[in-house]
Amino acid sequence: MNWRVTAGGVFLIIVAAFLIYAALLSPTFGLKDSEGDYIERPMDQHIIDETQTQTGADNGVTAVVFDYRGFDTLGEATVLFTAVAGVIIIFRRLKK
Amino acid sequence: MSDAGMSKIVKTMTGVCFPFILIFGLYIIVHGHLTPGGGFQGGAVVASACAMILIAYGSIWTMKKIKEKHLSIFESLGALMFISLAFFGIFLADGIFFDNFLVKGAFSFFGLFANTATGVADINTAGVIPLMNIAVGLKVIAGLFAIVLVMAYATHKIKEVDDQ
């Protein structure tokens, strides 16, 4: 077997182990008691309570998208940029 | 969609409708931190208005008016604004990527907090969020319109080649 494949496989296994460990460490959510009520929901309750004082935005969805989860929006913008670049590259030769 | 555009009625009605759709889309972008919507949604509205112009007037006329080269410049400008606002969080504030540095006090323009008592906020609240909305809106407008424009023009060109 090629040594690059082996190294890549070992690297992927290590990354997967870290991800599984981090998932086990993350706080619980969606946990219900016997009557069907949520016991604790730390993430959404924190965002609902603290959005206006931490970011100053009235719209909680925009505050999450552009502030708490800014990396996600960066990825979306990158996807759009790549799509536009790909379309323009494909149709470039037709312009002559 | 013909290459020379549609009839005079459609062109006139497009010209009447276009500024209102434009204002609506820009309102969604600028008020993204106060009302539902944001840069992506408002950009899609404005880009659909531009696509309406493209359909009504034809790809040749539109390509004469605005080149896709300029649209890609605007799109890259929006991406640069967005990523530089993210990097300003590192250099100007606590060293956190995507830090909302404009609500932290030292740079207080755009840095007011939302009025939690009434639920009605001013437009200069929310720190970097409206600026990022404007950057993403610019990017989405230019990007989507560039895609539609280039595809329509390429369709016209392919038809021209096939006819020969």
C-alpha cells in the first residue's frame, strides 16, 4: 500500500477520534423528563437570553448567522464565490 | 427569452416595477439585524429584479450595459469586506476571529445596543452585523446576476454558432 494512503488513513482515524471525544464532551440537549418537558437546553436558552446584550441585534437569527456562527456564513460565501467563478470560467471561451 | 428582448409593454412594466423591487431588496439587506431577512435574502431579491431586466430587455442589450467583469469585481469586493471585518476582530479587539468588535466600546459607531425595553431598535445597533449584511448582500447581488447574465449570453452565443 502506498505510504500516503496509510498516513492519510491514520490521520483520519485520529481526527475522527478527536471529533467523537468532543461530541461526548458537549453539553446535553433535547433531554426530556418523564412528562415530556425539556430538562435543560443551555444553548438556545443562552442565545435567546443574551442576544440583545451581547450583539446588540434585535433579530436573533441574523445574530446567530453573522456573529455566533460566523464561520458558517464564511463557508456559504465561499460556496457562492466558487459557483460564480466556475460558471464564468466555463462560459469564458464562448465570449469570443 | 429572445435575445432582442420582449415587447414594448413588458419593457415598460419592467421599468416601472424595477425601482420598487430594488428598494425592497435594499431594505431587507440594510435592516437585516432588525427584521427578518439579511444579506442573502435581500441580495436574492435584488438579483431577481436584475434577472427580470435581463429577460425583458434581452442578454445582448444587458451585456452592453454591464459586463460580468465588473460584477465579479463587485463580488470580490463584498468577499473582501466580509473577511476583513472578520479579521478586524483579531486586530482591533480581543484577538477573536469574527469578534463583534464594534459593540465593545472603543469603536462606538454602529455600536449601540438594542433597546430591550420596547423591542424597537435603531438602525445603528448590532456592531458589525449590518456591515457584514451589506458585504454579503453586495456579494450575492453581483454573484447571482453574474451567473444569470453569463448563462443567458452564452445561450445566445451557442445559438449563433449552431445557426452557422
